[in-house]
Amino acid sequence: MAISHAHATLFSRTSLFLSRNSSRSSLAFCIPFSTSAASSSLPSDKLHRNKWRSPVASVLELGGVKIGREDVMRDDPTNNVPDTIFSKLGMQLHRRDQHPIGILKNAIYEYFDTSYPNKFDKFDDLCPIVTVKQNFDDVLVPADHVSRSYNDTYYIDAQSVLRCHTSAHQAELLRRGHTHFLVTGDVYRRDSIDSTHYPVFHQMEGVRVFSPDDWEASGVDATSYAAEDLKKCLEGLANHLFGAVEMRWIDTYFPFTNPSFELEIYFQEKWLEVLGCGVTEQEILKRSGKTNNVAWAFGLGLERLAMVLFDIPDIRLFWSNDERFTSQFSKGQLGIKFKPFSKYPPCYKDISFWIKNHSLKTTYVKL
């Protein structure tokens, strides 16, 4: 079962690189301006109701440099970023511990921290503005590939884009010497909007690099060693998230891994594609200065898995500030089942009634 475009990762059949429908040189961090001062003047009851309604940052800070609307939506013939997309920059749902996306991310972190103590470096605040080279060239996307078109990708100018996948940071991290890492972030692809498609979503990428000392004592070649380790790692992750489930591996093709696989699990009486993965193409490692190494990589869409684990029927709900949605989830509580609510906004009514001392009591009731 193929993952839909909005949920696709770098490794999905319907990913950026396989679907037609679908910065800076150093690592930068995006930090939205604090809104605590503005909100402190609100009455406490309104603060409680609006605790999830943080204003979208109109200015971001990248390594100390302020980035405003004019830096993302430039007067450039190649620029195709609309206000609706700019408004999502800095929201970082994956960094909210009480949001389904953040809960899922932390559950995956828990698995890697337990299974590989102090091994994997974690990055979840890398800047979504990347170069065309980072987004395409560094992961071997051909120059004439359809994914580079303005119909598929949000361009800031001819040389910079809003990242289409977290793999845009892979080469830079490898060059910096990281050998075990997880990258989580918001990614952007031009797409129609419906219950399973949205132009902004979240991904996690995992990479592990091996040296000759790792596989030479095993008696198998480097590629087989990496593939076996990859499958063992991801089977453990699937069990951590879904419990004891039946699994199967599907051989597939991706231009950036060889061999390549998809993992499916039998969940709720159907086969579900969980992620794509493979042994990293040697050319990617060679360009990153790791000519004597072998590596594996995987990619997964967080919305895709969160919709299944939390029974969330519409991808648009992840962006809701409605307390009837946000209040259903708690930090560390993976798999709490979503309870549907009316499509109409909540309504607050004044109700007056008499109590024993015959004074008038007024309270606010949400209907």
C-alpha cells in the first residue's frame, strides 16, 4: 500500500522523487520570537483556552539573523511561496510535547535512546530554508527530474527552496562527522488539500554509518551487514510503536539507496506501509568524504503514522488550535484515540441561577 503524497517520505513510492503529483551552508536553527509578553495581559481563563493558540511567528531567527516575510516571499520571478505557507514557518508541531506529532517523535526517540544509548544525535530545529543543492543534488536527484519543477516545490529564489524532505540535511551532517543521527522537521511540497493531503507535513530521517571494523569480523560483505542491521533496527521500532505485529519486507527501488526496502505491518486487519529504507548509495557517502564506509538510511512521515496510531481521520486536524482537539493529547501518551467533535466552533453561554443565600450566581458554560 503506497503512502499518499502528503505523507510520503524520501523513501516512499509516491515520494517527491517518484511522484508527479506531488540557508545557509552551515546548519541553521529556526527560533520563533517569544509571544509570552503579548499573552501575559490576557485574563487567566483566556490564557487557559488559548494555550495552544500561539501566534505564528512573522519573523524567524536563523543563527542570529532575523528572517522576515520579505526574505521568504521575495519579489523574484521564481518565488512561489504563498502567505498560507509562510504562516506555517516556525510553528514546529514536532517540537510540541503534547501534540500528536511531538508525542510520536518522542516515542521514536525513546526507542533509539533505549536500543542505542548515547549513539544517535538528534536534530529537530534545523532551518527549513535550504539550497537547491542540499534539497536535490546532494541526494542524487537528476537535473531534469520533475520534482524540481515549480509545480512540485516551493522556491524562494532560483537557488533556495523550502525543504521537501529532511534528507536535505543528510550530506551536511555527514560532512560534519555525524555517523548516527535522526533529523525531524516540517517539510513543504506543493499539493492539493484534502483529508489525506497537505502541503506542509513532518518527516523523520535516520542514518547510521559503519566503518570496516564493524563488518569485517562478521563474515559478510559490507552491504549485507548494513542491510541486516537496518532491518533489525526498524523491526524493533515497529514493535515499539505498534506492539507485537506481523511484518514483511518488500524489495523496491529508490535512486538514493541500493538495495532498497519498504516495511509493512499487519495492523487493524490490513497491511500498512510504515516506512522506506535502504543501504545508502556509495556516491552520497563519497561526496561526503566517507569513501571507506557503508551506511543505511530510513525515512518516515510522522502524520502518516500518527493518523493510524491516534485514529485521526483528517490530516488538517494536526494544524487545529481548537481546544477540543489539543486537549485530547498528553505528553508521553502514545496512541490515545481521537474523539470526534462538531465541525462548528465551541459556544460559550452565560447561565444564571439561584443558590441557598439567595444571591445571583453567574457562570460560564461551554456548549
